[in-house]
Amino acid sequence: MDEDWRQRWQEGRIGFHREGVHPALERHWPCLGVGEGTKVLVPLCGKSLDMRWLAARGHPVLGIELAEPAIEQFMAEGEGEVSRYHQSRFTVSRQGKVELWCGDFFHFHVNEAADLGAFYDRAALIALPEAKRQRYAFHLAQLLPPGARGLLVSLTRAPGDTGGPPFDVTADEVIERFSPNFAVTHLEDGERQPDSGFQESVWQLVRRGPGRS
């Protein structure tokens, strides 16, 4: 799957990329109570413009992306000097408040995430097949301190449509995967899109602390 993802970017098959900020981010992020200056983790970030929106609101952003072309395009389409360095198994590119780590999300460890305080997932969970989604939920929890909060956008496909990515992730699955380590609150369901049959749902997740239930 990793090689297929890189191939999609190299060939420009990125229909999942939005040419604007996600409306759910604009609606719900201000209500989360994430303080200005809190660093936001964006897993499997692509070249999402949502990262620039978060940075413009005072958040340092740490995105993790496997495909180097996505990072190069993000930097080329932005403004300001780009600096690069190597950290562990990653090549890191920084522009303004945004730093993008090129590599495997599952190789990003907690000692590299010490200053994270929030997260945003618009297209990470739904990009992963079922076999990897439980691992993703657990790894995300390991990277975030108690009280860290963020938004998750899930997606269901039309009944009978078993394609992907993006993959079909039901509300029951979101609750099952994340509730052991997060307080999960359903915020909204979007309208089912007539062209694709996709329907997005938006969730607030808050990392539980020791002994919390």
C-alpha cells in the first residue's frame, strides 16, 4: 500500500486533495479550546491547506507524510524560506510554522512528539485498510499527552460499496477504535454526496489521562 500511495502522488492521482480548507475544521476547531501556540499533529497530511489554516491561527503544525512529492508541492505552493534537516528516519522540511516529516507515521515515536498538544485527522484513518486502523488509533494515543484534543473526520461509502481508499469507517468502528484511550464525541454528519456516495462524519477526541473512564 505504501508504494501505491507514493505512485498516486507521482502520477497526480490525488482526487482526495481539497483545494480549500475543510468547512468542518473552520466550524469546529474554535470550539475545542486548543490554546494558541499548541503544536498540532496532522498524520498522513498530504499537502492539505488545512495545515496553513491552523498555522495562521498561531499553531505550530507537525505533519507526517510518506510521499515526498506531496511535501515538495506543499512547500513550493507556500511562501517563505524552506529549511531541511534529518531526524531519526525522517527528512524534515520546515516553512514558517509548518514542519513536514517525510516518512512512515508508525515510525514516529513519542520521544519525537514531546511538545504535541493537539491533532487533526481529515484523511488519515480513512486512508488505511481495516488491518491498520486499530494500530493507527493506538499509535496516535501513544503520541499525545492526557488532555490533548483534536478533530477526526471519518467517512462512510454508499451501501454495498467496499472500495477504497478512502475506506468505509462506520461510527461504531470510530467508537470501538478510539474510546479506550479517548473521550469520543460525535459532532456532525455531513450530507451524503450524490456523485460519490460518500458521507463524512466529524468527531471530537480528547486523550484520556491515567485512571479516567
